[in-house]
Amino acid sequence: MKKLFIKEGTKFGKVTFIKESGIKVEPSGGIDRLANCKCDCGVYFTTSIYSINRGRVMSCGCAAVVSLKKRATKHGWCGTKTYKTWESMNSRCRNKNNPMYAVYGGRGIKICKRWHSFENFLEDMGERPTGKSIDRIDNDGNYCKENCRWSTQKEQNNNTSRNHFVEYKGERKTIMQWSEILGLEFSVICSRMNRGWDVDRAMIEKVKKRLIISKN
């Protein structure tokens, strides 16, 4: 089979091919050639040469996020907890720069096509109840009406969501395991990473205690 050659500087959508950067051996034994690329938004990232050549990678992931924000102005829900839940769900599954992408989109978790529209998501799930967030019943399944529900943090902690793996200081453990080792609440680590904190900061920074001043 003839080896695919891509000229440096070739554009694929918003992606500019810089140079080939090595190979990745897939679990199946196949070999995937990697490429260093730059997105028009300024982000540098690595992806598969095969994927960009087939038109599967047209940006670093920013295009999907921008598209979601543009649609948000049409329905009046922008800024609500329900919309933020949908936006965060899309980001961690579709934006490779999201710190949580590795345990969602990176491991194959997808969002059903119907839920690419916020209006459809709202119709299927309803408004986010106070004290609850979205939870997948099957932790290995996708985000869709049949596999999602609104759950409390306690209910989610009892679900297999605690099996999300995170690499920290060269070791790969579940968030629950890191929680027990570091003495940080599971919900605190998840909340920090969902807000975009990098792994080191999420694991190192101590929880700030609130100062309560009594009134005499």
C-alpha cells in the first residue's frame, strides 16, 4: 500500500498540517500515523493523519463549541443551569481541549444526533431540577434520552461514574481512588475538572474553608 504523503502547510478546513510526529499503536494492533497541526483559532494539537485526510478533523474542536454558542441565542435559555448542562456535555464529548475529554469523547462516549439541538434535549429531559445534574444510567453508553436521567450527586456517586480514569503524576487511577488517596471529596474533583481546571490544580489545591462570623 502506498504511504500517504501530505505536504506541510496543507489546509483541511480550519486545520493546517505542520509535520508528521510519530505513530500510535492501537489496541487492535494497527498503526496510526500522527500529525502535528494548528487550528485557525491558534491551538496546536496532535491527531491522526488518516483522520484529517478523510475530512474527519476540520478543527481542534472549537468549531463545534462556537456553533453551540451561536444557537444559544435563539431560544432564550442561554445562561440557565439546563443550558449549561447541555453545553458542558457537548464540550467534554466533542472538544478535544476539554480537560474531561479523555474520559468522555476520548473513550468513545458520544451524544445522540437528536441532542445536537438544545431544543430537542430540553424536550426529552425537561428543565434541570434543583440539586440534580445529568447522569448516564450505563456509564459506557452514550448521551441520549434512553440512557440519561437527572440525579443527585449521591446517586451519581453510587453509579459507575466513579470509574472515570485520570492520569496524575504518572499514575492512572479512578477519580474515586484519587479522592481517597488525596483526601478530597469525589464531587469536588469532578466539579473542578468540569469547570475546566487542569488535572494538577484539581488534585493539589486545597478546599477553601468559609469563615463564619457570628453576630452577638
